[in-house]
Amino acid sequence: MAASITFGNPAATMGAARATTERTWVRWSLIGIAVTFLATFLFLPLAIVFSSALAKGFSVYFAAVREPDALAAIKLTLIAAGISVPLNLVFGVAAAWAIGKFDFVGKSLLITLIDLPFSVSPVVSGLIYVLIFGLQGLLGPWLAAHDIKIIFAAPGIVLATMFVTFPFVARELIPLVEAQGTEEEEAALTLGASGWQTFWRVTLPNIKWGLLYGVILCNARAMGEFGAVSVVSGHIRGRTNTIPLHIEILYNEYQFAPAFAVASLLALLALATLFAKSAVEWKARQYSEEMAKMSGESL
Amino acid sequence: MKVQLKQKSILPGFGLAMGFVVLYLSLLVLIPLSATFLKASSLSWQQFWHIVSSHRAVASYRLSFGASAIAASINLIFGLIVAWVLVRYTFPGKRLLDSLVDLPFALPTAVAGIALTTIYSPNGWIGRFLEPLGIKSAYSPLGVVIALTFTGLPFVVRTVQPVLDDLDKEMEEAAASLGANRWQTISKIILPAVMPAALTGFSMAFARAVGEYGSVVFISGNMPMKTEITPLLIITKLEQYDYAGATAIAVVMLISSFALLLTINLLQAWSGGRLKRGSREDVNPEIAELGAVTN
């Protein structure tokens, strides 16, 4: 619309164009600066992970990702993510329903509290569980007496992972559910649907892309968390090491090629995450455009 | 009283959902966090102060906060340029770059840490060129800044991008037609409009950097008093079974992150307010939503 406004005088049009964009050399140097910055900080780290992983050939690479300690680390990582992601997903949906569909006092405080784990240092996130469940912790003596091990064992790793990935799904869904309002659900309920039917048939289809997006981010963080898990794990090889902790041990033992080989698995996961994220964003945009068109037609 | 606390709605499930949210939040987050303060309260004020003001602790704050401030500033400047380039210009590979901006969110910090260390070590891809110039990048405070710049890179780009995207071109055209040159338009119209979002991104990058551990421990070299960040000091104290010391430092970190969280919320309220007061009558709901997403 704005572009269709033309001036009679061609010189004036050109002047307007120059005044609302930059000269070509400015434009290309800004592009150059941005590309150089991103290449240095993003491309180079990715490139070095894969080139170092394969520096000693494919046999070293495959040996590194198939040795028993690496497999044990992969298994523990899958367990930690397999427990924390579904739990945080259920939490996220419940939080989105309560906060997005209802009005109550203290709403913004609750949202801030849900965001808390994001602003806490990963190291502190691990420490808080050591202070509760560790030998010198609040529940330590009781747990020791009952022979229950949480810190320096798998349960501690799961707890720390749950903490650091706690807000992901919720913070993705809350604004989405809020923006969608309650009219559609009210219509379904008035027409005789039960609460659960309304949720499954009306609410869930509306938020599915945001939900998927949150789960993808939550999973990436769950599998890659290092600081919090490092504090609670105790670094027992083959028993309480996740993939990132296994990488740290290999690296500190100067086994660079194996360290990067295992790291390349996580780098591939990161690339898959970015790809899935772009795909979901594209799908979500398509979906909302379709919805907008449909509501436009019904008016 | 009850009616006042919650507005009436015909939708079911508030009690169930709210009950679960509060229970899960308390068990996983609130109770463990308050346990830290409880543990710290077993220290006397003098003991607490002695630990948190020791030379080694103060040196670690200086490094953590100083390096985070520098890294966040680098991200502010380059983030504005990257966001501008991605929104306003077209060039080959733009979409790929755009999706790659989120890499620091997706790449595990330990992987980033060993990758950056290898790049900047004296015989690494970049380190070998810095070494002859007398610049020590890995195992020095500069290395800490590099790692923190990486981890905070997406924040400013992602907060500024939607604001730039939505900026009314008509305002720029109006400025231009009233005789402003391009630089005047940018500095008087565009920059003030994106500044709240940019500052929000800056403080998010800063807050993230202060607590960051994984990407820094490999590249910093971890020398006490010189390249030891505060989170690492907590780990060192834990490994020496000094639980009281670790807790005291953790309390300092927690208080600073709460203060930063408050700052970010205030900044966001400010940028939200600015948008509402803006020249457009219809406030795009998407911006409000994005503001909440990046919260």
C-alpha cells in the first residue's frame, strides 16, 4: 500500500527510495559484518566438532560411540529425557489451561515463578538438590538410613534435568492459549461436550504446533544439560554419566577424537532441533493463516 | 472472597489444573530453592559475609559479571546488526542463517565449550593467528568473554527481530519526506523504537551469561583469582565438601538472578507500554505474545 504512493517527479521518487533504505555499499557491508559474526561464532564451532570427530577416521569415530561407557551414557541420557520431558509436558499443558483460560489473582506472579528455573545458574540448580538429598542435606540422614540413593545416582540426574527443563513447554503454551481465548471451548461445552472432550477436540488441535515446539526445545535441553547434572552425578563412569559428562571426561583425558565423536551426536541432535523448529514454525504460520482465512469467510 | 480471587467461567478443570501446577511447582522448584536459603541461614551473618566477600569470591564475581557485561554488549551491537540485516535485506543463504541463530540454544554447552576451546587454543583455527599478535584467547579472561558471547548470541537478535519486522515503514517514509536523511531516520525513529526490546535482549543475555558454566569451564583454564567464574567456585567448594561455602556463594548468585529477572520483567513492561502508546491504534497481538514468549 505504502509502496504504491508515487510522486510525479521521478527524481523525488528516487530521493524517497534512498531516504528509506541504505546505500548499496552500506547494505553490503552490514550484511558482511553480520555474516562474518555469525560464521565465526556459529559455523566454526559446528565445523570443528565434525572435523575433529572424524580427524582420526571413521573407525575411531564408530569405536568411540559404541564403547560400553558411551552406550551407558547414551542410555542414561535417554532415561533422563524420557522421564523429564513427558512430566514437564503434562505440567505445561496444565499450566497453560489454568493460566491461559482463567482469570485469577496472582497470575503474573505465578508466571514469574514458572520462569524461575531459567534464571537460576545450572550449577545452583544442581546444588539445591544436593542440599536436600545429599549426605549432609536436609533429608540426607533419613535417606541413608533407608538406603535410598538420589544424589550421585540416576534419580538425582533426573531431578536436575526436570528442574532445568521445567519452564519450556509451559512458557511456549501459556501465551498461545491466552491469545486463543475461550469462545471455542464455551461453544463446545454449550453444545454438550464434556470437559475432556472439549480439551482433546478443541483446545489441543489449536495448540498442537506450539506444544510440539516446546517439547522439541525441552528435549534438546534435557539431553544436553551439563552444569546441573554435573553437580549431582558424581561422575561414576558407566553408571552416572550422561552424554555431556562423558564428553567432559574424554576431553580432560586428552582423547580429543573420541570426545568430539560423542559430541557430534549432540551436535546432530542440535541441528535436528533447529530443523524441526523451523519446520514447526512454518507449519504453525500456515495453520494460523488458514484459521484466519476461515474466520474471515465465516464473517 | 473466593469469587473475588477468580473470575467466574463455565470452563471446567481450573481446580485440577491449578492444583497440579502449584503442587509440581512447589515440589520441584520452590521447596528446593528455599532449602538453599534455609541452609544458608545456619550460617551466622559474620560467617556468611566472610565467605561471600573473600578475595577469591570477589575475584570470581568480577570476572563473571565483567565478562558477562562485555559479552552482552557485543551481543547488543552485533545482535542489532544481525536483526536488521535479517529483517530488511535479502541475500542468498539468509533463511539458513536465520535458523542457525538459535544454535546456542540447541547446542549443549559442553559441546560448545570443547569446540570453542579447540578453535581458540594456541594451535587452533583462530588461536594460531591471535597467538603471534600476543593475544591469548583460550585459558584467559578473553576466552570467557568468547564463550559467553556464544551462549548469549540469540537473545538480542530474537527480541529485536519481531519489533523491526512490525515497524511501520510509513513512519520512516514520513521522516524522509519531511527531509530527514537516512541516518537521522535510523537514529531518531528506528533506534528508539527497538531500544526497549534490545535492552531486554541485552539483560537476558547478561543473566544467562552470569550463570553459565558448561561452555566456560573448558576455555577459561579455571585458575583461581584469574579465570575462575562464580559457578565454578561453587563446584570447587562442593568438591572440597565445603557445603556451607557453596551455599553462601549460591545465595549471592540466586539473589542476583532474582534481581535480573525483575529487571527483565520491568523492561518488558516498558517495551509493552511503548508499543501500546505507539502511533498505531491496532496493537498487533503477536507482539504481545512474543513479549510473553521471550519473557
